[in-house]
Amino acid sequence: MKDIITKFGIPEVQPVDEANNNDLQGNVIAILNAVIGVLSFVCVVVIIIGGVTYMTSSGDAGKVKKAKDTILYGVIGLVVCVLAFAIVNFVISNILGQ
């Protein structure tokens, strides 16, 4: 079996122990930060779309309200992403860290 594993370059699965705790912490933080980063990027795109809609509304009250709401929702989403980033890093470092 070890010959097959080494032949195909498949890494062996190591049991989870205290030595791998720091790797687990780093991996969890990296994955969550990546997800929060993508969501933050989406919020910035929503803000830009709202700005373009506002600029092209030509004074139409309905389009202006829709654009302002889009910008507001994008800003709220961005604030939530920033707070989620701070909370996730704080909680994970305190729970898994020493």
C-alpha cells in the first residue's frame, strides 16, 4: 500500500494531535479570511453598480431611490464583512490559540 501511495504522490493522512493544532488554526483562518475577502469584493462591486445606476438615472426618482438603496446595502454588507473578519480572527485566535 505504501508503494502505491508513494508512486502516485498521495500524501499520507496523519492523525490529528496537538502538534497539528497550529496548522488547523492557520487553515481555518485562511479559509474564512478568503471567503470574507470574496464577500467584501462582492460588496464593493454592488457599491460600484449602485453608483453607476445613480449616475445614469437622469433624475428619475425611482431609479435614484433604487441606486441609493443599492449603495446603502453594499455599504452595510461591507461593514458586516469587516466586522466578521475581526470577530472570526479574534475568536479563533482565542479559542485555538494559547
